[in-house]
Amino acid sequence: MRRPIDQLPKAHLHLHFTGSMRHATLVELAAERGVHLPHALVEEWPPKLRATDERGWFRFQRLYDIARSVLRTPDDLYRLLLETAEDERAAGAGWLEIQVDPSGYASRFGGLTATLELVLDAAQAAERATGVGIGVMVAANRTKHPLDAKTLARLAVQYAGRGVVSFGLNNDERRGRALDFEGAFRIARRAGLLSAPHGGELSGPRSVQECLDLLAADRIGHGVRAVEDRALVDRLAAQEVTLEVCPTSNVGLGVVDRLDQVPLRRLFDAGVPIALGADDPLLFGSRLAEQYEIAREVFGFSDPELAELARMSIRSSGAPEERKKEMLAGVDAWLAAPEPTG
């Protein structure tokens, strides 16, 4: 027997809003609202996905949009965040950074500002109920106009220190380069928000390089394609830029064919800070604790190495310093406890 993963304090930094929904909740809400779910979201769940070509990405996005369509009332958002926080607590997470693009929900909830305020209020309610600290990442969509991203950055800045802790950039990186969004990230950084764009998932090292050079990234969502450039890996390690590595997602979207091909061990051994993430459990079928189990079972991470992964996630989060200290102490206590015998 080994130390339980679910008792290791950790931070979850790569989780999308609708993608965090429980599958059972999706099925229930769809039935209530008369939303027809495709087989891929019911009988064939989790769906077989591959987004390395445009058609595959379109299918992934279509499933996500169908799932988002069941969220129709404020109570739905409160429920989603409460259940998500409960799942994070069960995985041992003491801090969650939930990623949301308010424009994807604004037409239903009274506009951008009202939507973000609703999400923030629901996050606070979930935090009070579960004890899991929750920060919000406002994320722009790189397939939309850069002016839309600037609007979201200005909105995020208004709530910096009031629940919003970071600014991101998501969707298919092949359809929107970092250069176009430099202005939005400059606005967010000036307010002290962490810079956490996606990069190096479906595109190669250049995407990661641009996130560093143009967006001054503190963290990079995925970033695994950086291993194709040794100098870039060395730079990530030297600058202590955290990669939010999501093993199950990498396989699900076809970034790699098998779990053992995710460059988790290579990046870790090279000194790159890593925060394991689940990305979209609703579509990939596994949550945060499973990613740590993969590190242990597939890549042979020892308990001291798992503890270091947890520390990396905590240090690179937007959590308040007091919570970070508390969680880091919890990691030390987890590792100091005798290894269970059976």
C-alpha cells in the first residue's frame, strides 16, 4: 500500500467551467430541459475524440457546446460549482482555479458583467460549503477577435482581488496566435492577474515560445509540445514557468496516442514546474486524482516526487499566501507520515 493520493493536498489549475460538470448532472439536466444528447455523451461516454485535424476539433467543440446548452438558470451554475468543489475536495485539492469565458454564457445570464458576477458568487458559495478555495480564470477565445479579448481583460481587471486571479486564452491554438492577444494580456498583467494562456498542445514549440515572449506567461495550459525543443525546455525550467499538463486530455485529443507518450517524466526531470490538470472531465472521463495516479502508475513517480508535483501546483496558483502555506505544510505532513503497510 502507498500513501493515498486523495489525501495529498494539491491545487487544480486547469479545469474548464462546463467541462467540470458531472456526467450524471449533464444527463439529468438534459432530460429536464429536453436537450437531445448524442450517443457520444450517453451510451458511448466518455466519447472517443481526436482533435489533431479540423474536423476532430469541430466535433470536440460541438460536444462541449451541447453540454453547455443545458446550463440555463443561475441555480444550474451554483449546482455545477458546488458539485465541482465537492469533487475537488474528494481528490484532495485545497485550491481550484476554474476557467470560464463569460461570453459563452452571457446571452443567457444578462451580459458579460452579470455572468461573471454570477460565477463569482457561485464560486464563493461553493467555497463556503466545501472549504475548497476557488479562484476564477477569465479566459478569452483565440478564435474570436482580439478586441473581444481586450473587453474580457478589462472585465477581469474590475474583479481582480475579488475572485478573479488569472487571465487565460483557450480554444484551438492553430486558429489564433499569441501575437494577436498581447494587448489583452498586457491589460490583465498590469492589474496583477496571472498570465495563463493555452499553448503547445495542438501546435508545436513556437506556440509555447510566443506565450513566453508575447504574453509573459506565468503558466501555460498544456505546453507538452515544448519537449520538441530542448532549449525551450531549459528556458521553461530556468524561468520557472509552470506547464499545466493534462495526461488524459492529451490522449483524448490525439496529442499523443498512449498515456506513456505524454512527456510528463521528461519535463519533470528537466526541472520544468508542472501542475497536473484534468482539463474537461465531462469529456475525458477522469478527474484530478486520476492524473496523479497516472503519474504514479504509468511514469513511476515516487511519493516524494508526487509531493513535489503537488507543491509545484500550489506555488504556481493564484491562491492567497496563507492558503498556500497551509497546503504546503499539508504536503509535508503527507510525506512525513509512515507509508501504509498491508
